[in-house]
Amino acid sequence: MGCSERSRMSPYPRILKASLLAGSVYFLSVALAHLGQVKLPGLYIYYDLPSLAYQDSLIAILAFGWSAFFFTAFTAPERNRGLIAAILLSGALAILGLCSINARPDLHPAGGEASRRIYWLEAAALFLYWLWLLTFHTLAGWKSPAGGQE
């Protein structure tokens, strides 16, 4: 592909690809934070609640899986549309789950309501990222290759 042909391409697939890589890096950071038990807001949603080492290990394993899924989608988003759709579906369900937890009256953050507001901000940031991915996945608008050829 020549330089002039590349410059005429839609920017949406490139933005989606960069966004998927950012998601992979984010979830890898979440995994590493949980493995090291480094409780930073954004990498630990419930950063000020006590957690057990086995819980952190499980979250690290799952976050590493998410990182791998995002990275796989990043490598060739036009060929991984089904994976991206699965990421979007499971991401929506995860965000709904976080909102459900955040709304529970029996959730008692160490920082009180200030911490609860941070939990909601974290969920909102994940929702905005999810919406960004959905938007650029839709705008990329890949067509099925003619005759199965790319």
C-alpha cells in the first residue's frame, strides 16, 4: 500500500486499533497492580476495600485474559470483528456489574461517600472508554471481503 493510498484511508480503523492497544495495556496494568497488591484507583476499582491475596490473584488472571483479548483484537481488528463484538458485550455486562456493586447499600468504603464517588467515576471512565470503542468499531464499517478474498 502506497503512502497516498494510506492517507486516503478512513482514520476510524486506526483510531480503533490504537484504542484496542490502549485497552490491552490498561488491563495488563490492572493485572500487574493486582499481582503486586498495589492499590491505585483506576487499576483497583475498590482500592480502599480489604482484599485477600487469592482474590487479587484471580482478578490478575482475569485481567491478563482481557489484556490478551484486546491485544489479539488490536493485531488485526478488521479480521477480529467477532472478538471485538464479544469484548463490547462482555464489557457492557462488566460495567453494569460494577454499577450494581456501587449502588449496594451494604458497600462500606473506608473513605465513606468520597470513595463511593471515586468508584462511580471509575465506572463512568470505563463506560466512556466502552462507548469510544463501540463508536469507532461502528465507524470503521468494515465490509465483508468479496468472494472471501481480502
